[in-house]
Amino acid sequence: MPAPPEIVDLVKRFDQYSAKYTSPSYNEFQVRKEFIDRFFEALGWDVNNRSGLDERYKDVIHEDTVQVEKSTKAPDYSFRIGGMRKFFVEAKKPAGITRTPPA
């Protein structure tokens, strides 16, 4: 199954402007809005709750509160189905990443 066209476009754009996206001035908020949110939206997740669901049933909770042992964590994204947490994503800016093209 091929990647959705939106994801192919994201990869092409990142490759085309990789110097900008890996520079120290490009921050985590920018990568979330320009790439990560769009990536998950292309996969069918309602990242910004466009459907207007009640908090209990949103697909994605940003900065969710999670107890891990005796401490509280706040992952950037908590992905849920039917209100049940399925996985978390912690975003990081791509500064310092070098990409080696496939052989």
C-alpha cells in the first residue's frame, strides 16, 4: 500500500528545505504544526478536533496528563480511540538531523 499523497508531499518538502528545517532556529512548535499534525491528519486522525467531539472522545489530546510511577508526564500527543489511550507521541525539533538518501 503506497503512502498517502499528503505524506509523500511532506517528505518532499522536508527534503527540499531540509537546511531550514534542521537549523537551530526551527522549533518544536513549528515542526508540530507543519509536519507532525499534517502527518497524522493524512492518516485519518482528527488532530485538531474538527469534528467537535466532547473532551472524553477526542482522537488526540495535546499535552495530556499521564501518571508514570510517582511522576506526572505530559506527552505532546495522546492518541485515543473511543476515549481509550492507544499511544503517545513526543515531538522534537529536527535540528542536527542529517539524512542519508537511500542507495
